[in-house]
Amino acid sequence: MDTFITNRIRKLRFEANEMTQHALAERVGVTRQTIIAIEAARYAPSLELAFRIARAFAKPLEDVFQYRADA
């Protein structure tokens, strides 16, 4: 069974006055490279980091990250 975590970070950054990856990274305490990898779905963030990212956009976790499991 494959699992996929997708996100809307890029769209949310644009909606947040075109927030840069660097600004988001500083706000949540990671590197810009980490944000790049998460946006590209090459890296799934820890639960704590996912909550920090959602909080940075003042959104519920489900509005930022989506989970899909394929049977």
C-alpha cells in the first residue's frame, strides 16, 4: 500500500502576500531547503513541523496537508 502526503504550501504562501520560502522557514524554525523539499513532496514533515506550518498560515492542518492511501 502506497501513502501520499500532499500539501498546499506554495498556494498558501502566495495567498499570504507572496511569503517567501525563506520567510516561512524562519517562521517555523527550519531551513529553506526543508520547505523546498516539503513543497515538492520529496519530504514528509514531522507532525510537529506540520502543525507549525499550518499555524504560520493560521489554517487547520487539513487545509495545508492532505493524506491519501492507495490500497
